[in-house]
Amino acid sequence: MYGGDGLGRLEGRAVLAPFVLPGERVHVRAATEKPGLVHAGLREVLAAAPERVAAPCPYFTRCGGCHYQHAPYQMQLALKRGILEDQLRRIGKIEPPAEIAVVAGEPWGYRNRVQLHIDGGRLGFREAQSHKLCAIESCPISSPAINAGIRALREMLGDRRWPRFMRAVELFTNETQMQVNVLETERPVARRFFDWCAERIAGMVEGALEYGEFRVSSGSFFQVNRFLADRLVEVALPGADGASALDLYAGVGLFSMLLARRFGAVTAVEAGGRAAADLQFNASRAGVTVRVERADAAAFLEALEAAPDFVLLDPPRAGIGKQMVARLVAMRAPRVTIVSCDPATLARDLAGLLGGGYHIEGMTLVDLFPQTYHIETVVRLGL
């Protein structure tokens, strides 16, 4: 099931439990019950599937970050494709394409960004569906530089100079430079803390970090998988060219840069102030022309008078919603590509677009988040 749980049946009721595989017989304990539905926790695997593997992470099943470490990676990809197809059928009432391509990279050490919580002199991630801290020493899905940063922060925690009022910190890296961002604190953190971090964390930079051709400031969104960002762009924009293009939810310009090299005029819309500034800087430095609009994507699309040749949308998990679907259908841009990080909202949005006359030209699952239930899907649409 989407969300990481397995589905079983007991006495006519559906039972959802995490960390299980198809065909297994397990002992679970009910956590919450509703008529016809039980959410349960796994107690013991009584008869394991032959595919089951030992999770390499000692925090797996406690830490809330990963869901599939007990499954071989090729099985994870097959499960995700099946989940995507199920969401399209159940939510969108859409028959999935016969061919859904799958793009995958390294299944470990891929994360370039982590958010770490601090509690009681310990550093780690939240436990699954809990505010309780799972203290860690390392994270196998995070990059070598991130893990070096985690080790440094753990050592610093025991020092009297550590600000005890700080509750969450973020590490973001290109494997050479490291950005340290305070996310949650009870009062402002003094400059000397960051000076101290610069002494202990290799490559720490103040302000923006350089990620290939992109400047990424603190608070700006950038794809978390250090191996697949370029492939994601290739999948979303195969052969895309024309007179005009619109990039909605543009971030720092991951798609805008290539669009500007292929289209005569490109407008990129981004609501975040820092990301929009980064996008403008990145376009200028790359020598390409992009009209950057700091605006809400839905509001901008609603006010747009003429349809561009191509529209790319990379929305958050909430998807684009009924208003934007209706506007896209009315505007009738010849080609539309959606880069979705949630198959449920993708299915909902696709249902409206297909009902309005679009058809699916191609669908690709890009596994940006190995070991987790998260699914990134690129859908190319035409009229």
C-alpha cells in the first residue's frame, strides 16, 4: 500500500501493518481500530517471504525515515510500480499505461540533505508516527559528507558550547561544501556557533551552496537525491522545444535552465523569495534568458492570457488541485509535463486532465527515494 504498509485480511477486516512483504505470515498487534480496518504494529514474522533481507541499518523499524530496507532493491522498484498503478486505478479511475519506465540509481548514500532533531543531548530522527527521538550515529541512505557532518555534530553535542535551546538542524551538501541551517530553536543562535561549526565540519559555507550550475540558498528547495537530479530533468524534457515554455513551482531553476536553452521564451514561477532569487542568479550566470516571476503558481496560471507551447509543473505533495487542472484544460497548452511526488494526488489531477482532453504520452517512475515508500513520477501529456 502507498504509505509503506502491507495489507492483510483477518475475519473480514483489512489489516495494515508496516515492514512486511507479500505472502508473509506475521504476528501483529492492533494499534487503532475502525469498522472494517485495523492499523497494527509488527510483532514477529512467523513465515518470511523468500525475498526478505536483513536491513543494514540498526535503526530500521524505529526510525521513521525508511520503510523498505527489508526488501531487495529490485523488489522495492516492482512494489512501487504496482503501488503507482493501484493509485491510478483506485483514485483516478485510470488504466495505467502498459509501459511505465523505471529510472533508478544508487539505493544507498544518496541523500544530500537531512533534518536532525535534538533532544536531551541526543541527535537523530523522529520515530515512525511519533515525536519520540530515535538517536543515531549514522544514516546509510545519506551521503558520506552528510554522515561526516552527523559525526561532527554528535561530538559537538557534548561540549558546553553547544546551544541547549536548539531543537532541529539541517545539513545540506554537494559533497564538497556543507550548509548548516538551524530549523528550530527557542531563541536566536549566536554567530559563534556557526564559527565553531566551520572549525568542525569540513567544507562548511556561509550562505548559499553551489550545486553544479545552481546556487542554492538556505531555505531554497533542491532535489534530495544526489545521483538522479540530472536524470530527472532528462526524463521530464525529452525533445522538448518550441517558442514558449512555462515552468511552475520552479525552485532554483532545475528545469528552467534546460528549458531556456530549448525554447525561445521561458517563464519560471516560484513563490519562495530565496529560491526565486537563486533562480534569477542561476539563469544570469548561465547566460540564459528566463523571466522569473515570484508568485503563487495557481494565481499566475489563472491570470495567464495565452497558452505556452509547453507547461512543466513540479508541485508539492498536495498536487496541483482542481483549480489548476481546470485552467490547464481551458488553456489547452499542447504539451504538459507533471513531476509528481505523490501518486494519490497525481491520480486525482490526471483524472481531470484526461477528462479534459489530454492523453498520456509517457510515464516514468524515477526512484528518488530508495528504501522509502515515496514515489516520484513524471507524466508527459499531449492533446
